[in-house]
Amino acid sequence: MAWRFLEKTAEYGTQSKQNAQKRKIIRLLFHHKELSIPELCQFLELSVPTGTKLVEEFEELNMLVKAGKRESSGGRRPVTYALNSNMGYVIGIELLLRSFKLNIVNLQREVVYEYESDAFDIADKDAAFRFLLNIVPEIVGSRNIPQEKILGIGIGITGRVNHKKGISYSYLHFEHPLTEYLQAEWGVPVFIDNDTHLLAWGENSFGAAQNKENVICVNLNRGLAVSLISNGKLHSGHSGFAGEFGHIFAADNNRLCVCGKKGCLETIVSGLALETAYTAQTGQVLPYKKILALAEKGQFNSAEILNNMGEQLGRSLAVLIDLLNPELVVLGGGFIPVMESMRYAIIRGISMHSLPQLASDCEIKVSTLGDNAGMLGAFAMVFEQVLSP
Ligand SMILES: [Zn+2]
């Protein structure tokens, strides 16, 4: 079987050392898309004959293909290699309060299948679990993807999640870790994390936070959370719950938050807060994404609401900037379509309260990955876990 080198044997020997090197090659090619043998050898600190031998073995298994020739200033141009796209797939899933999203990517990071449903309520535990259990084999079967080609499934879940233990506490919480049930049912490795942590994982692997060491990733959706990259590492916290930014105290407004407390930042900065403001203005009830779509088309005057939200978000981010001294804040989540117009209000809010030196050292950027960042993070998580040395 082509993926046999994924099996991590405990004993230390030539075979297990070679398998670890092979896992590294696949991981490097997933991130860089194509590399020449000398480049691979440099990354892996291998001699060229050893690197060539490993690449040839992969070629025989049909795992690698020759991608092209690298431009070179002189002499022979080295051939580059890429992963054979249809030799493996990773499934990413996002479970939010009222939405279910599933993507399948191939080894070239191309999305080969997308599915989205709003007819999903994560709070309805049994129905949500049954839906999740059934939809994955249904979709995989309809795409004719053999199970041995699925490297793993990465799931981002809203709420409190302990990535290491595979337990989701806020939703889909059972007697045993959620990952145990899903792995037993699907027969492939399953990894879970909080949806905002995966967003940061995506930004750090493929987006604005690539090669950055200290970053705050904002996930402004129906709720609000942040993910912190500190000294190059995702900061999960003691129990894995770090980043509950939406539930810090922000206003004496007596408004009840979904967490059961009053005055949380999420009661004034979130899709939920937008829904409340929309209903107060129009007397109608709409999900926040539909309200944002109306605002984009000029069919709902949201300028003042979004300005106020942006400024308040900036004021609260100022606290984090003073505490953590980040080099970058990435603004992401479902609000991305209007984020560029909110950016100035956010910067205004930050400059009101953050120390000038810290604020001027910190860039504020809107995510270029769109609302796909979390999904890309799910793929990166699976690759990291399955292909770790
Ligand atoms: Zn709250």
C-alpha cells in the first residue's frame, strides 16, 4: 500500500528512519507544492544520493510526479517534483452553530468537492451527530474515493475544544472523546480543534500570518473569538480554550450573552449583535450573512452599525495589543465581505487605547484566504498530525 510509511513504528532502525524522512518529504511538498531534489535535500539535511533514492521510491509508487524545470541563472535547470494529486485526499469539516461545511482537497491542495448546509443545528446533539456520521461516508462514496486514500479528517468546531484529548466540550460532548467515536465509525484518523484555532492554523500555513511569529487572528462570525500565535506557536492555553475574546467584559449594557453572562464584547460586536440591530431597525429577522449581503448591495444602511462595531472591536483589540505586542492582526471570519470598510474604524478604536509604539508596530490586515481559512487550517492540521516525524 502506497501510504505504508505513515505507520509509525516504535523501534528505531533504518526502516523507521527512512519512513520519517518520507513523511517529511510529503509534508514539504504539500506546503511548497513543488521542489527539486537539491532543494528537498537542503530542507532535510540529506545527501543528494539519499534524497534521490527516496524520490525514486516515491516515483515508483506513483506518489510523486515530475512537475517542471526550475528557472536557473546558469547551467542545467533542476527538475522539480510535486505530489501526485489523486494519490491522497484530506477532508476538512467546519461545524458552526447553524452551519455545516465539508471540503475535500487533493494532495495539490485543490478543492475537489465542496458541500455546505444551513439545515444544521449543532445544539441538537443527537441529530447533529447522526448527520455528521452519515454525511461523510455518503459524500466519499458518491465521489468514488477509496478509503485508503483518505489521509485524515480535520474538524473545526465552535466552542470549547481540547485538541489533544479530542474532546469537544460545548457541543457534541459524549462519554468518550468525539474523535474516538468518529474514527471507529469512519476508519480513518480524525482530529478536532476549535474553529478559530484552525483559522489561525490556516493563516499561519498559507495566509497573511505565514512566517510571522506574533499574530492575533480575529474570527468575526455570528460569534467573536481570537486565536493567538505567540513566538511562532499557536497559543491554546492550559485546557485548550484560549482566545474566548467575545466573552471579555466590554459594556455595562445589561445585555445577556449566549454564554449566560452580561455585557460581553460579543453582545455588541458579532453577527448576533448585527441581527439584533437589524431587527430593531426593520422589525424583521434575518441571519447576519443575509444582512451583510443586503448591506453590500446597498439595500440596508449598515454604515453606522458597522462603524460602531469596528470601533468597539478596535478598543478591545487595543488591550490585546498592549498585552501581547503582536506584529500583525488578521481580520477574518464571515464578516470578510465588509471587513475592508470596517478596518478604519477598527484602527481608530485601537489608536484610542493602545500605546502608540505598540500600535504603530502592528499591521492590521484583512484575511486574503476569505472564509476558507478555517478549512485550510483543518487540512494543515491533518497533514501536521499524520505526517509528523
Ligand atoms: Zn459571553
